[in-house]
Amino acid sequence: RIPPNNRSLLVISTTSRRQLLDDLDMADCFTSEVFVPAINSLESVFTVIKETSMFSENDQDFIIAELLRLFSKDSSVSISIKALLNLLSLASQDSENGPNRFIESFSSFVIRE
């Protein structure tokens, strides 16, 4: 739909495949581009868990404690913010086992040395 008179339209898009926008001649449709680097530390993951509030405070504390039990605080992680938010969202919908489901899914993103 065309926005009403004197109104602007804001379109926000995310992609991990920038080249595809170029191939489809769509890159020029956007006026700005923001690069969001992958999350690479457990501390950053903990911040996202707390800030999104997808889990109760008790569940957040459980998830953080369990991740610290399983991995060193200095463990390297490689996950995009989009993937992390998707994991949190899907796991939070599981009312019976959400925190454990998140921990299990997230563990594959921890780099084991």
C-alpha cells in the first residue's frame, strides 16, 4: 500500500546473503546498511537473554548458570543475533522444557577448543 499523504514509509530488512540483494538489483532500494557482527562471547549471549525477557528471571538465571556449568565463561561463540533471537523465541514457546531446549540448541554454537 502507498502511505497516506505526508507520511513516510520505513522498510527494515535483514539478510545474511548481501550478494543476493545485488544479484536481484535490490541493494539500491535501501538508503542505508548496518552491519551487525556475529555474537562471539557468552557474556554477550547473557545480555541478549536478559534484555529480550523471553524467559522469566528464574529461567534466565537457570540458563546462564547451566551454560556456565557446561562451558567456560571465556568460551568462544559464533552465532548471529538473528539466529540467537530465533532460538530464544522457539524455546520460550515450550512452557514445559523451554530453558533446557534453548541450552541444547544453543550448545552447538559454542566453539570447543
